[in-house]
Amino acid sequence: MSDSKTITALEIGTGKMQVFIGEIVDGKMLNLVGVGQAATDGVKKADIIDVKKAAEQAQTAIVMAERSCSARIKSVCLGISGTHIQGFRNIGSANVAGSDGIVRKSDVDRAKEDAKSKALPDGRSYIHRICCGFYLDDERYCIDPVGERASKIAAEYWMMHGDSEKILTAMHVVHSFGMEVEYLVFSGLASAMAASSPVQKENGVLVVDIGCGTSDYAFYKNGIPVQAGVIPIGGDHITNDLSFGIRLSRKNSERIKTRFGKAIITEDERNVKFWSLGDRQIGDRKIPLEAINKVIRARLEELFLLLRQDMIDHFSEGSVNEVVLTGGTSKLNGICELAEAVLERPCSLGKFPPSVAENLRHQEFSTALGLLEYARMKETSGGSKSGNSITDKIAKFFKI
């Protein structure tokens, strides 16, 4: 007889709230049983600017998800993003205590505690402290140092933190209708968990979730996350650029972006024009596809250049093997080709695991799907006797 547990993911996005309800079966398999969505206007650039509206819209999505599967949600795995989120690398060290020079768990624990002990300025709180691996005698990198021989061990961490008030505001939205936040997860890490494969994570993959207000990214190497962050550019910036640059209403700009927008056009397309219909401000007129492309391309190039600058160390040392794009804006035609040109790495759209139903294989669902996977990972880690699976590895390094 199968044993099951229900888990819930809540993504507070700039464009919409998304709630996915999953069921863990026999401690490992995840079935998606409920979905709820609601448009948002209380969130800007992934930051909650109107708590009352955001809470109402989140509750709408939650009720929809509950009704779709006749379940009652008590707690959620909450995704968080926003330009206030930052990260830095920190290294802690410890001398190996044993006279035989063999690294023991106690040595590893002291190095990890030293790395995690760095205090933040007032008003900042940690979201994740992710162990990225270890160095023996400042030279040899390893993932599991116990049993190795060295005189000194260093633990490397990626420390993610955010504005304390904004983190509490996001949690308050959940608490306002009597639910608890079981896990708090940076949305970019969640998206990467869903949109890239274990092989990609081993080889070095940079996953970029291009949303409405921001773009979240996470870089995985050797199967673990080693850097993550936020670029303050999203699809809404392209819409605003089109509205300003080509003198269109914002509604018409969004329609044109999604229907005709391309990151790269061919020579034959440069002379193509189409009608902009129903814009009361300007009236009907023909717009060159080349003009649309120039606006879209300029903003996307800025995004990819900022991303490369954030990741300059990993790009310089050749750790980034490929790039994966996900999120709603990743559906723009030609965006992968442009990313390849700017980042000089192979680029593709996110691919979801076989367990994800066909009707949910959409790039805009990657964060919510990843939040479910994160919750499943946390709920089931430790259950595997081998401890060698990709899930066990990621779970181990997410522990703080």
C-alpha cells in the first residue's frame, strides 16, 4: 500500500501568482495534483509593493489549486526573488586536528561553521548558505573530503541574502491566510532544478529564468549550485522599450512583442512591415519588423552582458559549458541564438523531466515545478542508502 504526502509550491511573480500542489508517493515519486494561478498587480520587479493586493491574489491562486484537487493547503515552499537579493563567495577554514593528517567529519564541520559565520549588515538576512565544495591545503578541490589526507581544509560557500523587510513581507503574505512557510527558496535555484538535467548540472550549466520584472540565474557545476543571482531586467522592460521607442500603448507593445517579436531577424525580414491595429494614441500604422528587432535585441544584449559580467570568473576559467534559458520571455523567437552570440556558449530552452505532464511543459512554469522538486528533495533526502544520487548530492550541499 503506497504512502503519500502533499507538498505545495507558491511563486509570487511580477506577472502572476502560481500555486502547484504535488504528491510524494512512496517517498520518491512526485505527482502534480493541483494548479492555481492569478494575475498580479501588487508586485513590481518581483518585489511586493502592495501587501493587501498580493495577499488577495495569492489566496485566489491557492483556492483555485485546492479546488482542483480537493486538498487543503497548510504550508508552502515559497519562491522568492527581487533585485534586493545578492550573493557573495565566502571561504572558511580549519586545521586538521588528527596527528595522522586524515580529514574527519569534525574537521569538515569546523570549516563549514567558519564559512557560515560571516555576519551581514543590519537589515539583511540569509536566504541560502550553499556549500560549493572543499579545498585541501588550498589546492586540491573535492566534494567529500572525509578520509582524505591534508593539514588544512577550506569550505567554500555561496551566501545568498536579501532585504529582511522584503523577505518578511513575502512570508507575511502566506501567513495572512493562516499558512506556514515550510521552505524559503531563491526562485532562480528552483527554476534551474526543473529546467536542466542531472548531466547538465554535472558538466556546468548556467540556467537563466527571464521573467517579467527580473531575470534569475543559477550556475551548477559538479552537480551542485555554485553561484546564483538576479539581473534587474525582464520581459516588461522590453515591452516598455517598445512603448517608448515606437510610440505604442503598453498593451499594444506587449501584443506586438509576443506575436511578432524576434531577437534575431534575417536579411529578408528587414523590409517586412506589419500593421499596428487598435492603438488609440497613435492610430493604425505600419511598423517595420527591423525596428521591433532593434529594440528587443538591444535590451536582451544588455541582459546577457550583465549576466556575463556577474559570472565573469566562471566564464573566464571555462566552467560554463552551456546556457539554458527558461521563463516566459525565453519564448521569444531567436533568443537562444542571440544568447549564444553574446555568451559564446551553446544555448537551449529548458527541458523538463519525463515526470512533468505535457500540458505543464511550459517555460513559465519552471519556478513552480522547481519549488515542488526542492520540497520533495528536502522531504526525502536521507532516505537513500547509497547517498550517491543527484538528489542526495544537491540536498547535502543545500543544508545550512
